[in-house]
Amino acid sequence: MKPVKEAKKYAKTFISIVGIEDAPKALAELAVIDNLMLKSKEFRSMLLNPGFSQAEKEKALKQVAEKANLSEKILKFIVHLSEIRVIAALSEIIKIATIIYLEKKRRAKATVLTPVEISKGHEDRLKASLKKLIQKDIDMEFVIDPSLLGGVLVKVGSTMYDSSIKGQLRLLKDELIKG
């Protein structure tokens, strides 16, 4: 298998094949195969094992594609990844392709951790603040984390914005230690 760092090359190729407008649907179709690989050890093993011929792998992939209503482009891409033995990096390829898509659409994905569910009004204000801060449209995913005492923790890409009580107390402690 080739290094996972090459996943970026395959993610870029994938985006150029499907086009930026069809990328969300295509990424969802790729995720079907990725989820199947995660859930079925047999399927994953069959795709990764060099003991199976490429014809056997293609036959199995065609059956899966037919049942899952996958497009011909996605099937060809998956078959190609299988041929060149980088199918194990599919999760990473999907992750990078999603990032590339969001960058091209000037969008960002934010994961918001809150201790309780927040109202639509607070959600809209948070979205507007983040949009102003990073100057991109935001797709937000909310995760309820009861371990937070209060406030929110927002992750956009590799940047964390911590306005939780726990985070503020940690900052205060650091300031007191510095003197």
C-alpha cells in the first residue's frame, strides 16, 4: 500500500473527476463504500487482500454499487483505488476531498460542542459571528457534551475557539501562575 500522504493527490483527482457541483453527492456515495469497509471485515479484507484477483474485486464492487445506487464515476474511482492498492486510505481521501470542496466553495465546517441544546437564535448568532471571524460561510454540526460546564467549544478546521467555563478557568489559572 502507498503512504496515506498520497491521499491528497487522489482527493484532488476525485474532485476534478466529479466536478465541484456534484462533489457533495459523490462524497456521500464514497462514504457508502467507506462505511461498508468499516462495518464488514470480509468486504474490507477482500478489497485489501492481494489474494483476490482484480476481476473478483470488480465483480463485488459492481454488486455493491448496484445495490447502493452508486454512479459509474464512483464505481470506476473505487475500482481504480483498488487496482493501485490505496483503497485502505479511502477515509483519508474522503476527508481531504471534503476539505478541498469546502475551500473551493468558500465554506468551512464547524463542530460546536455545547453542554445543552442551544436555541435557533443562539445558533444563528454563533453562525454570524463565525462567518464574520473566518470570512467564509459556515456549515455547523452540534455535539452535546455534558462534560462542559457552560459556554461552547468550536472547532473550525484545526482551530479551536474555547469559550467554555472550563477553558476560561484554565486561562485564569495560567495568568495567576504567570503572576
